[in-house]
Amino acid sequence: MKLLLDQGLPLSAAALLREVGVDTIHVEELGMAAAEDSEILRKAQEEKRVVATMDADFHTLLAIGTALMPSVIRIRIQRLRARAVVDLLLMVLSQCEEDLEQGAAVTVEPTRIRIRRLPLLPDRS
């Protein structure tokens, strides 16, 4: 699985993930540190990468666009250092691999992981 780390995550986490064999790039390494979220989603889709972010706007954009890809992992845990981000992402990748490969919006909170398959259509119940 290939990852694209958003600006809110430590740049050093990308290098640490590469060290353990995860194809990872940080938006800063692409010269996209100030890019719009929609541009980052397009880049991830082009390169078949999963976006990892702390920004809720990515899930909103997926819902508005009824996209099937790319998958997005939103981390809702503040003040994580690079090593903790790496450990967390490795755990999420192992637990949610199939969902991420097929298209999902994953939210990681301190006590749970929530997975919603794409497209994010309104609940019609």
C-alpha cells in the first residue's frame, strides 16, 4: 500500500515508513505543502496512494464528490510524534488493508477505528 502524508503529519514519519518498507511520500516532498485538499486528493488518486491526514476536510470532499478513490485515513489524535504516527499507521494498514484497497474513509480515534466504504452517500434509512 502506498501512502501520501498530509501537511499536519510529521515529515520525518514519511522517512520512517519508507525504512520499514511502506512506499510513502509527504506533501512537502512533492512541493505541495500549501496545496488545496482537492489537489492532494487528485495526486493521491493519480498515484494510487492512500491519504493520511489530520484534516476533516478530506472526508468532506470525498462525500461531496461521491468518489470511490482515493482512500483517506483521518487521524483524530493530537500531538503525536513521528514514531507514534508510524506505529499508528502500520496498525491501521494491517487492520483495514482490504477496505483501504477498495476505497474507504477511515477515522482513527484514541479508542476506536471507524471505517466507511466509498462512496460516502447519505444514509437513506
